[in-house]
Amino acid sequence: VQLQASGGGLVQAGGSLRLSCAASGRTFSSYTMGWFRQAPGKEREFVAAITWSGGDTRYADSVKGRFTISRDNVKNTVYLQMNSLKPEDTAVYYCATTSRWLVVDFQRYDYWGQGTLVTVSS
């Protein structure tokens, strides 16, 4: 499975960005798509996840109500719509996939994209 993340950039606090993650290869074996982020000097943390088939989702408490994860199964693409961005959302955002159901532990994800940088200025 190959993952290609895109959509990062510089935005002011309160603004919005939409990240995309295009999947290719053996996507039939993927079950959950997740977004994680890692800020400088911090550990990688879970942001959101979605199943490919059922559309079930899970969010980190820090982004609930502001971020929305969705997927387009025809395009094999997962999106992360980020609204009301805060400076503390600044991080490199990674997409990943796993055959496990809606797990939040990054160590249980099997394939990773290259990351896209999101910078939120105050």
C-alpha cells in the first residue's frame, strides 16, 4: 500500500485546511485510515480515523468538533477537513492505514504516507 498525503500549508489561527491522502496498491487489505500528527519535540499523536467500508470514525478529544475525516472509496482517498485551526495544531500530519478497526495507537498502523506540514500562525 502506498499513501500520498497533501494539502498542508500556512494558515492563520481560525482558518481552515483540507488534507488529502491518496492510497494505491493493495487497498483491499486496508480497513482503517488514520491521521496522526507530530509537532517538534513531541510524540506522534492520533488525530482521527475512519473505516473504509462502514464510515465509522474516531477523533482525538483535542480536535472533536473542529476536524472532520471522510473518505471517497472511488478515488481511494481520505480527507481531513480542519476548521478553526489553532497554533497548537501546528505539526507534520501523516496518514496511515491498518487492517485493525479504528485503532488509535500509531504502532498498530502498517503503512504510512510521507507527511505534510501544517503551520498555524497566531
